[in-house]
Amino acid sequence: MTVTPPHKVSAKVAALPDSPGVYLWKDVAGKVLYVGKANRLRQRVRNYFSSDHVESPKNRMLVRLIADIDTIVVKSESEALLLENNLIKEYKPRFNIQLRDDKSYPYVAVTLGEAFPRVLVVRNLQIPGARFFGPYTDVSVLRRTLRVIRRVFTVRTCHYNLPDDVPERPCLDYHIQRCHAPCASYQSRESYGQMIDDVLAFLEGKTVEVRTRLRQRMERAAHQLEYERAAKIRNSLRWLDQLERPQSVQVVGGGDVDAIGFARDGDDAVCVVLRVREGKIVGSEQRFLRNLAEEPDGAILGAFLVRHYAPTENRTRRTLIPFPPDDGGTVSDVLQNAKLWVPHRGVNHRLVNLADQNARHAMESFRIESFDTDERAEDPVYALGRDLGLTT
């Protein structure tokens, strides 16, 4: 059954060009219902009122609510995809695929905008000049990362605006050898900057590179008869050894790669990114997606790649995926240097299978937690305890 659009929409649709762009469906109150992109705007928008499109319950509901449309014309489909992503983040339309809110997930920030940068755990990504790593969906991984940084690298933890604000004397961290007191000019800006370079390499998963640098400095210190300094560096190397022991998955020939896993259960899905650096798994992250009614898996994976994976700074040039996303060529353009690859055999195929396995585990855990929450909510004893403020 073909649906006749509102007169206001019909007039605008008739004037649309057959060029790339983004369209925003709005309700009578002017609220954005859906943001979409198109290689040919007029054709794409007209399809919403065709018989094939309105057969879907979700689309039928959307079409019933449509009262107006805004469009933005751009030069290419890849520009339309980027603009669509920005507008979805801005308006959070109810009919678009939604990434589960990541504000609860912490990031590690290295405040490179400061003369003597610090390493902070943050949820606000608005620190000027900072580099962010994360989000860390596993708090235990975050704690281990920070523990190694504190042990191996002497990053300052104070809040002084160096070098303008200086304390009268170094703090306790200096006396327990956790900081070299740049606040008191005991450590030069050049030396501190070299240490921050090591921190960045470590957070990027380049532990072999960090170990090589530390070993060279240890040998240089020993050659200059600075045995105490050489011993401290040796201890740092031992900490890195402990960090690497649990890692076992190898990539043929070494190298850096991200393996993305996917799992879906009805209207919910999860994507997992396994980060492999220098042949070893150094971390993983997961992101849940919802509002997926009637959305094909390719569209969901494409939305994840554009809206979550593309903005990350530490992604690799090779990205392993379980199946091609919708608009694969356009998604590849948005990822720029990253090459999307669906492996069918060998170690890379096993890595994607491992990522898929982690995604299925995350989905099962999510379902169990949701079921447990629903069961407890319906339990009258639990409800009474909740009302009395006794639940945990």
C-alpha cells in the first residue's frame, strides 16, 4: 500500500536534487525522528512512501509520524555518511540504531597540552590537546594498565600547572621514587617528554618498542656506572615481563591488527574489538547497540564502524571483520587508512572467530543480567527491600 506524504513534505521532496546528502525526518513538534543518508536524495526519500517500504512495522510507524523533512546536500556519499553520523550523535533520533551510552565508561587521558603531561582517568573527553585511550569496559584491565604505568613510568600525579605553579618542596612521590620531581626542576622537560613518549607507546600496545627503549637506557646507565638508575630500569622491565605473560594469541609474522566480533539477539547486538599489537592481544572493548528492529546485520556493523570505531585514535591499518558491512566502500572511505578484510582461513580467521566468541559471551552476560534484573524487579520481597533502601 502506497502512502501519500503530507503536502508540506511532498512539496519539498519534489524539489530535492538527485545528489548525495542527508535527510532528517521530523514530527509535528519539529523533533527529529530519523537521520539518513543517500547517494541520490530524491529517489531515497520517495521510497519511504512506497508499498515495499511501509510493509515494515517500524517503517509504517515512522511514516505515520512524519510531518516535515530537512535535507543537507553534500559532495559525496562518504561526506554524507560522516554528516549522518554527526547528526545522529546530535539529535539521538528514536528510529536510528543507537549505541549504548558510553558516558559511564572511563578513558585514559594523556594531557599532552600541558608542559609536563599527566595520565588521568576521565569520562569527559573535552581536555584540550589530550590523547584518549579507551573506553575501558573492563575495570580490571584499566586498573592493571594504571598500575603498570605507575610502576614503570614516573608520571607526576600532582595538579600543579607546571612550570608556572611550583610547590615549595617535592611531594612524597619523589621520596618513594614514583616521580622525579619536575616541579622542583630535578627532571628536565626533555627527559620527561621521552618518558611520556614511552607511556603513549605502551598505551598503544607497543610493548616491544618500550622494552627496547628501556633496555637501551639500562645499558647506557650501566656503562656510565649509574648502577642505581640501571637497577630501576631493570625493575621496570620485569614489570613489563609480568604484563606480557598471559598473552598467547599470535599473528603470523607479527604486526598490528584489530579483530571485530559481532553477536545479535533480536533487537540488541554487541560488537567487540580485540586489539592485537606486535602479535599479542593487548586489550579489548565492547559496545552494545539497540533499537535494531528489522535492521540487517550489515547495517548494524556499518553503524558501529562509522560511529564508534572510526573516531578512535589507536585503530590499526588492518581491520578484520566477520562479514562485509552495508555500503562497504563508503565505510572504507570514512576509515581512510584502515583496510577492511573478511578473512576465511588461517590465523586471521581464528582471530575473528575469537572476537565473535567474546561478542557472544558479552551478549549472554547482558541477557543474564537483564533477566536477573527483571526477575528481581518482579519479586515482592525485592520490591519491598528496594522501597526500604535495603537493596545493593
